Amino acid sequence: MIYILFFVVATILSFFSEVVRNRGNKYFYGLLVMLLIVTISILNGTRDFTIGTDIRVYGNKYFELAVFSYRFFDYLDLTRSFYNLDVEYGYQALNYLVSRFTTNIHIFYFVLGIITNGLFYLGITRFRQWVSVPFSFLTYLFLFYGNTLNIMRQSVAMAFVFFGISLFMTSKKRLGIVMLFCSLLFHNSAIVGFAILFLYIILEKSKNTLKLHLTILLSALVVSVSAVTILSMLTKTGIIGNKFEQYIGNNQSESEVSLSTIGMRLPIAVWWIISYKSLVKKNLFFSFMFLITMMDLIFISLRTIDITVSRVILYLSVFKIISYPLIIRYSIKDKNIRFLCYLLFIAYLFLVWFLQVVVGGNGEIYPFTSEILGI
């Protein structure tokens, strides 16, 4: 499988980049990081137009209009005239900028992949004191890379949110907030990023107690149950786009959340609960990752409203990149058992990816075909 080959190569490059960084060779480290980001982004750029669904909804169309537009504002007028789609200015601006030096849409998708994968990787490196960068990157590749081939705008927004929160949590607060505002330029659902930031600030300013954690989780449960009412209110007040209103009750939802959806999340969630006393009450970072993991499980009920609306969960879900390797590293003291758990976790990642992408056909990205690569 071409995906697995690229995942392995990129992860190996990540491993060696961390080795040379620890040896103080910053230039070679930077070179390897750029190489691994370019490597995984090759799939973004060389794929056929049958890979992913959004590529056919707005991907090709918006770039083609950008190519034939002399000025940026002419381009905006054209997109409004030709397509009745509410596409954010950041994504349109990127289309326009790339179209200034190439008419090849594959280069645009390659650039988009570099930005998205690069931001995620930079975010992961901000957490290297807690987790293995290569292992977290592998988690990203199996669980979230497929989204970059499908929900392209939201994937960039998710990358900005993830990077922004990572900056805020590691003493780069102003820059982190700037990144969160940048995320809104690519998808208005990225407003969820500010809710995540608010959660972290609450934890930062409060005493780390079980009562606080239960209050937050119960509040999340109430929001999850009342989601339809809340979405209707937000659309009527104009806080979020009116397009979300069309998703409520449009029969594109799941009648019930599947056992596989819960089953993929439940084992790690239970693991965090078991480790609550020994880890979560230790410090702010563990508390944040615990709550994010629990809320990711709570909010899967949004899938009963609409599959598209449920994508807001992804802003929480991406922190699995950190929280999953984190619980393995710190809850298991014996190195041999921990190594075995890492191997089992890799098998788990492959199983989830296989069930979702190969069997389930998520995002219509499998099998991968590329006329450019000859596959």
C-alpha cells in the first residue's frame, strides 16, 4: 500500500531528525524535517482527482477560476458568481497566490499539503518534552492524514488550531492566538479552537481538582445533548454561517452512533480514567489531555445530528496525536511492557486506519491512484 510506504518513510525521517537534533546539528535537523514534510505531501500533490470528495466540490473549481483572474478582487467576484459556496478568504487567497506562478493544480495541492502537514508537525515538536515526536507523527499519519486529501479547508484550519494551541501551551501565547485567528480564514468551524483555548485557560487559572474536571465534562455532555438548539441559536444570531442550519435534520446523520466509532475511542478513554489518580492530578498538561480525550468521546453523539456537523469533533480529536502516546509513556513504568504496548498501539493505529479508510471508504481516498506517479 502506497500510504503505508510513505507513512513509514516519513516516520523514519522524523526519527533521524530527532537524533541529529539531540546531537546539536540544527541545520541537518531542519533539512530532514523539510524532507519528511515534502515526502508526505507528495501524495497530496500527485493524487488523481478521484481521490477525496472535496476536490470535486470546490478544489479544482476554485483554482481554475484563480488562474483566469487578473486581480484578487476579480477572483472573489467570479467565485461568488459561478459557485454558490461559502468558501473562506484564506483558502481563496492561497489559491490566488499559487496561481500567480503556476497553472498546475497539482502544485497547489502540494503546497496546501506542505502547509497542513508542516503545521501539524511543528505543533507536535512543541510537545517533545512529553512525547516522542516520531511516534506522535505516526499517530497523526494513521488517524488524520487522510483528512488532508478530503476535507482540505478544514484540515488546514485544524492544523492552525493544533499549532496555535501548542504554541499557547508552551509559552508562545500571543503567536498561538494569532494562529487561531488564521484558522478562521480557512474554515469557520475553527471557532471551536477558541473553545479549546478557553478550556485550557480555565484549567490554567483554576485549582486542579476532580470537582472541576467533572463540572467541565458534565457541561460538555449538556452541550452535546443540546447541540441542535445551540446550532439553531448561533445561526440565527449570525455567530456562525447559515449553512450549518441546513445540516439540522437533513437525513444525512447516523440513526445511532456505531459501536466501532465508540470502540475506537473507548479503550484509551478507559486507560486515562484508570490513570486519573496517578497522572491527571499531577499537572495542568495531563489534565488538559485527559479532558480533551473524554470530550472527544462525549461529542461523538453529534454524528446523530449530521455527519458534517460532527466534523467539529475533529478539532478535539487531533489532540489524540499527543494524548494517546502520552498515556502509554507515563502510565507504564516497565520499559519492556511499555515497548510491547507501543507495538500493540501501532497495530491499533493500522487497524483503525484499515477499517476506516480501506473497509469504510472514509473520504474516498482508497485505493490511491496517481497518473503522475504511474499508480
